[in-house]
Amino acid sequence: MPTKDHPAAADLTPLSPAVFHILLSLGEGERHGYALRRGISLRTGGRLKLGPGVLYGSINKMLELGLIEESDDRPDPHLDDERRRYYRITAYGRKVAQAEAARMRDLVQLAAARFGVPKHA
């Protein structure tokens, strides 16, 4: 259901792979930019490597849309670089990620009905 501040979650789909993977990462907990970049590369087996322009451009867009927010919580200063900015997913961002997952599920079901599912996809 849209609010005066946000359109309906499904209205933002389809999401770019970068935005969806950032939301997936932040669904696990707060992260800073480099941790997002590293985690996405690991999770995708290196198939998705976000350069700084795509990563921070996506983060800025997501902040503007209200999908994520900057966190004030900081790790121990001895273990962290004070210049890092940490991000977390918002409730709206979680709804948008769910809408994207549902859209992708429906697309996979359609493709499977049309073409079948290979044994080694």
C-alpha cells in the first residue's frame, strides 16, 4: 500500500542487480560500502563486482528513495575507520526487496512453464 512518502513497493520494480544485492546484504545486518562490495562479490561467486561508481551511485539513489538509511551505530573506534558510513535497510526497503523477489519468482515460473527447467541450470 503506497503512503504519501513512498510509492507502492512493486512500483519500484524491477530493481537493478546492484540495488537488489545491496538490499539482500543489508537484510543480514548493517554494512559499510566496502563490506557491501566484498560480500556481493563473494555471494555471487565473483559474477557481480560493483565498482565504486555503481556502488555509491546505487547507495545514494536508495537513500533518496528511502530504501536504506545511514546508521548512527558505530563499531569500536579501534576496529573501524571513522570515515566509513554504515547503512541499514528500512521497513520500506524490505517491502521493495520482497516485491522484487515475488516478481522474480513469477518470472521464473513463467520461464519454467514455457521452456522447462534444465537439470543443471
